[in-house]
Amino acid sequence: MSTENRAAVHDAFGRPLRDLRISVTDRCNFRCPYCMPAEVFGERYQFLPRAEILTFEEIARLAGVFSRLGVVKLRLTGGEPTIRADLPRLVAMLAAIGGIEDLTLTTNGYLLAKLAQSLRDAGLKRITVSLDSLDEEVFKRMNGRNFGTQPVLEGIAAAEVAGLSPIKINCVAQRGVNDHTIVGLVRHFRGTGHIVRFIEFMDVGTLNGWDMKQVVPAEEIVSRIDSEFPLRQIPPAYRGETALRYRFVDGSGEIGVIASVTRPFCGDCTRARLSTDGKLVTCLFAAGGKDLRGPMRSGASDDDLRDIILGVWSRRRDRYSEDRAGLVAAGAGPANRRKIEMYQIGG
């Protein structure tokens, strides 16, 4: 797609639309308590029927429309994206879209070992693996399935061999759950070229029992790591980067901290999300989204879809994390309101 056919759009706060996160499935093989607690998402839970899930062709078509509006980065999420059948075919379709500079995927890594090379061959550039602890018992509790770490570590190794680089490893830090394993995770991956990123426990959705007391602040995370492996902060790599970046003083790599709770970054948020059933969601903490699947299946042209997206983004005023921070600072806590669940739109 030629650059002259692309037009950057901005929301009500002047934030451009640059990133699109695409949830390819609402299903997952893990039952992490902070996302899909097993007591809610049991064997009888009804996930979306196949007819309501966007096809690969529909996803690629919408991604092309988003590209015309300035999107340069696509990230595939879930649920767990690697359980979607024939995923490399979708990657190849997205990699062929003009104007897309970065195509990446977030996964729990459990099935990654057998898919890494085919995903790379299809055009995937980078990968992010969620790994909340290397302590076997902690990891088993946090994934809700009693799975061990070995398949995930094998997946990371396979991704490295395939050339999916840099590999980022995400850890949701919860006080009293896995915070005592933070330094151990850094120690394991330090010097490998992989970037470990710690995410403050967030009130995504309504089912994870979020409590501010379980949040390990970014400042504390950095302090714990710095006490063993001295760090210095470095600038963000691009506008809107979610992670605060720190490099090891001895040059052995870097870490990141995503401080959505204690240091919100709404002011530079350039991310839109496409849910599994084709809704445009403009914030991780939104209550819902704008249906794109319905108009598309009813015959809407690409220009029609473009106008819908443009209308939604140009009116966007989302700044939930900043609002939450103000409430927490005032001792009120976050507003108790309905929010879309994380498994429907990824992280």
C-alpha cells in the first residue's frame, strides 16, 4: 500500500492511531487467576461459537483498513493465539499488508516450540512470552492448570533459534503471589539478549479480584533488581512505549517495567484493539466496543469500515489509568464499573 493512500488520524487528545492488537481467539489453555480464573471459566463455560469469530480473511481485511489510517504495528493476542488452528496462514496474510512495519505475537509459550519456525517463516518478526515465575510451584498455581515451566522455556529457545528477536518475557507481579521470584527471573535471563518486563497487577476486567494491596509498584520492582544487578534508566525506544526501560550497568542486557497503576501512560497511548468477535475497543479498560463484524458481513465497503473506525477514534477520550491513579491517590480506589475481560482483547 503506497504511503500516499495512508492518512494518520488522531483522537480527542491528539493521540495517533499506530498500533492494533488483534485477539484471534477467546480460548486459552491456561487459567491464570488474573485473567481467566478456573472457577469462572470451567468446563461448562460457553466461549464464542465459530460463526461469531472473525475469519482470517476478515481479520486481514480489517487490518488493511487500519493500515490506511496509520497503523504500522500489529500484535496478535488472545486468549492464547497459538491454539487458533493454522495461525501461520494468518500471519502470512498480515505480513503481506503494505505499511505494516512490525508484526508480533503475545503467547503463554506452551505450544510455541512446534510453531516458532513456521510463524517466523510466515513473516512474524518478534514474540512476547508470558512467564510469571520460574519457580515450578508458583508457576503451576499461577497458570491454573498445574503446568510446569519446561514447555515454555523450550518455546523461548525455539523462538530464538527461529530468529524471532528480540524476545520479550512478560511477568505480572503480584505481592504475596510471585513477587519473591522477581530477581530469580531476571537472573535466569540476564545476558541472554531476552528482555524481561514486569507488569504491575492491573484491574483488567471484573473477575480477577484486583486489590491495590497486591500491586508491587514499579519503583519497588526496580529497587529489588537494582540491589543485586545495578541498573540505569534509558529512554523509550519510541513514542507510546508502555515499558519503562532499564539497562544493566555491566552491559548484560535490559529489563522493562510496565507501570500502568502507579505511573499511567495514557497520554501517549496509540493502541486500538480488535476483539475476537470483531469489535473495535479503544482502551484495555473499556466497557465494550464498536461492532465492525456486523457491517462487514452486511456488505460494508472498505471505505465504510474506514469511516466507522475514523469516527470512533476521532472521538476517543479514554484515560482510565490516569483516572484510576487520581482515585487511588485520593483514597477512593478505582471506580467499580463493568470492563471488558482481558481474554477477549488480549493484554
